[in-house]
Amino acid sequence: MRKILKITGILLLGLILISCGGKQENGKSGNDERKQKVKVGTEGVYAPFTFTDGSGKLTGYDVEVVEEIGKRANLDIEFVPTPWDSMFLGLESKKFDFIANEIAKNPEREKKYTFSDDYLVSAAQIIVKKGRTDIKTLEDLKGKKVMTGVGSNYNKTLTDFDKNKEINYAYFDGNVSIALEEIAQGKADATLNDRLTVGYFTKQRGNLVEIVGEPVTKTPVYFTFRKDSEELKNKVNKALAEMKADGTLAKISEKWFGGDYTK
């Protein structure tokens, strides 16, 4: 009888030790913070912000910034390539968690969505052939052939200024590189467009064009979230603040645009 009790006691002790060991392992696993899966909507065809390179890899300024945020905020990032005309619908339908696509605020968007801190400052600026000195302001564009995107905000800025229709417009549809090539070849005099495009174009084609004068407008850009995503937005903002403070964000800007356009 004593032998049976002794064996039973040993077995019970073993079970207790196994149980404690199991709890300890579970506790250890719980302390290892798992990465939060986050899906990010982006066009993937909008160079130099989000596009696929020659090897088929998604890259660009927005992509690299989000990837760095993922590392710092312990987020498992998955990009979801999405056409622009479906972007906000995709966010609303929870196809993804936020948008990274050089998006600016406007009153209509602010009613529906919430935004991160800014991570880049876009600016509308006049672009001319490298070395040209006779164009500095919108006034100087009168009588000149100016490339402008169909239905773009830049076109609206020009036409709002050009009340007497003294600028000769040449319209293009698609990537601004079309306009920059025309200017570089002397087929057009200028365009009003995002200053950020010049640095990327120069990387690809050399010093053929340049920005001149002062910015006509400045527009910060943001990551866009649903209004129920405050916790995720706060994580993104914390990582962004760190990247601004330690110079990482500026370095990514310099890589893609040839200068620090983060402020």
C-alpha cells in the first residue's frame, strides 16, 4: 500500500512539474510580441512613390517609408496593389488598413477619414529645361508653350491664374515624364508640376530639367486611415516621429528625390 502511495505521489509530482513547465513556456510565448498583420493599399504604378521595378519588386518612396515603419512598429506589412479609382473604396470596405499613395488632405476626405502625421511635402513648382533663365514665375509663362496634365490640380492652378488665356497649353495624359521629355528636347517651354518628380527624372535621365522660382503651393502628404483605426495610426505616427528625429526619413527622401522634402 505504501509502495502504491509512493508511486502515486511521484506521478502527481511529475504532473505538477510538467504543468508548471507548460505554463512557463506559455508565459514565455506570451511575452514575445507577435507582429500585427497590416495591409496597405497602394497603386504600384505611380513612380517614384509606389511602382514595380525591373525585377518585379514593389518599391518607391512611399513603399520604403512604410517598410521602415513596419520594422519599428513591429508590423507585418502586406501591400495591396489597387487602382486609384478604387483606392478609397478599398479602405472603406476593409480590403486594407491604410493607404500609402502620396495623398493630400481636403475637406471631403477629412470628413470620412483620419490621417497620419505628414511624411513628405509636395510643392507645385515651375519646371524648365536645364539652364533656362527667362522663366521664374507664372507671369513668365504667358506666351509660352506649357505642358499640363488633363484634369490635374496643376492645370487648375494655371487656368485660375491665366484669366486672359495668354498661356499656350499643351495637354498630356499620364506620367509627367512625358512632359519633362518634351521640355528636355525643347519642344515645350515649361510645366507646373510636383517638384518631387524632377529628382527622380534626373536619376533616370540625367540633368536635363530643373525647378525654378519659388513653390506656387505646398502640400503635405499623409497616410490615410479609417476613423476606427486610431490605435494603428498612433503606432505609425510614433515610428514616423522616430524616423524624422534620427534622419531616416530625410535619407529616404534624398535617395528618391535628390533632397530632403520631408518638411
